[in-house]
Amino acid sequence: FSQFDRDNFNRFDASGYIVNANAIAEDVLASPNASLGLAELDAADVEVGLAKASLVVHDYAAVFDHARLAYLHARRAATLAGVNVPASDNGWVVVPALRGRSPVGRTYTHVDRYGPGTKRSDQ
């Protein structure tokens, strides 16, 4: 792969982590125990800010790293607040729990995937 491809993968995967971190954060904030996860959500917000700053200077590996950390902070916030989120540390594998629905009705997004049985594997 060229540098462009590696950069594109980092940007694309980072966007998945951030989209899912935001979805999880919304569920945490809607939970009656939201206060238990606020410190982790604050840390996630800092990481998203660092991802944005890294994007501006075209440091796409750092964009990915910060986005993944934001996602992991959001996951920890959910655990602390007692919000059910599918067990995965991969921002793209958040769909299956409760048939893709969280207890408060959120559909976790799955933007794209490559592998056997997916639309991209047929091409």
C-alpha cells in the first residue's frame, strides 16, 4: 500500500471510532448513572480534540490513536454507568448486542467492513 492508502485507512478507521464513541457517550449521558462515567467521557472528549488537532497537521497515525483512545474511554464510561455495549475493543464491531439496539434504543453504526460475507469482499 502507498502512504495515501495507509493515511486513508487511518482516517477512515478513526472516523468509525469517533462515531461509535459519540453513540456510546449519548447512551451514557441518557443513563440514570451518567455521573459515574463523566470523567471517562471528559477524557474521551479530550482525545477527540487531539484527533482533530492531529488531522489538521496530517498526522493520520495519531488521528487513529487518539480516536481509538476516545472510543476506549467511552467504553469505560459505559461500564461505569452500567450501560450495555457490545464487548469489543474494535470500533467497527459494535453492532450485534441486543440485535443492534442498546437499552435506550440507539442503533450502533457499522459504517463499512471488509471480509468474508461482506459487500466489499465480492468485488
